[in-house]
Amino acid sequence: MSDRPVINIASIIDAALDLVREGGWTGVSARGIAARLGTSTTPIYSIAGSMESLKAECLKSARRRFEASIRRPFTGKEALDIATGYVVFARDEPRLFRFVLDCLSAEASFAIDLGADPELPAAVPGPLEEIMKRLVASGHCHDSATRALIFAHGLACLASSGLAAMDDAEIIRQLQAAGSALRPLTERPEPC
């Protein structure tokens, strides 16, 4: 029986994401992954292909984790739960949060077009686009959903940078205390 580690795409992605957590994507290399897995770089490249392919797979995995966080039921209010999950993910996985946003910003602008069709907030990529769609679908007008997203994103950036140490209850309190900027998260939606 061999003591060789089992190397598959899942173990490679997990090792790469551990390296992202330690130093961002710039800290990820085939050698670093191989060292974590106790192997040479050969199986890394033969299984994962290129580093660009691996980065795409890591982004998919990180986005699934992000999605799981924004689906958690923190309060029972869908929009508030989404915003809370967004900030919690940023707090708990600061480098994965940054990795997801950095990858998506390379693909699209983060400018939010306030005049955009509320059904197609196309200027907001990935998880942010999904959050906007959910807010609008739950009855919030595009402008109020945009304000809510701006506040939640700012709070998430503070949490991910370590400038604002908050537990879940404090995150919820901050989101609720935002007042009129987050009215759509804490009250019944206003007509647009």
C-alpha cells in the first residue's frame, strides 16, 4: 500500500483556496499547491490543466461558498438575510471575498447604473448581480435595492479588512440601523 496522497481536482482546488486565504491569488502557484499536497507539480498540471483553468475552478468554488452564505436564514427577512450573509462571508473569508470581487471586476465594471432596467442590472457582476435580482424580485425598486447593496458592500469591505470587528448580531444591527438607506431590507417594500 502506498503512502502517496490522493490528488484530484477537489484536493487541488482546496489547496489553492487555502493559499488564497493566506495571501490572495498572487500567493497561488503550482509549486505551492504541490507542497501542500505532498506531491510534485506534474499531477497539478495534468489534472487541473493551466493555472488559468485552475483559477476559474477556484472562482466557481469560492462563489458557491459565497452563495451558501447569502442563503443562510439569519433573521427570516429575505433581503436582510442576503445582506447579512454578504457581510458575514466578507468577515469570515476576507481573502476569498476579495478574490471573488477581484476576479469579477476583471470581467465587468462595478459601476451600478441607477437608470438600468431593474430586471437586468447587468452592470453588477456575479454575486452582486444575483443580490440585486433577488432584491428587485422581492418587490424592492431598483433605486432602493441599489442603496441597500451599496451600504451592505461598504460594511462588507470594512468587515473583510478587519476595520470593523462584528459578530452576526452586530452585523444585523448595523444593517437595520442604517435607516432609510436600508428601508427595503427591514420593512415592506415601498412602491417604485
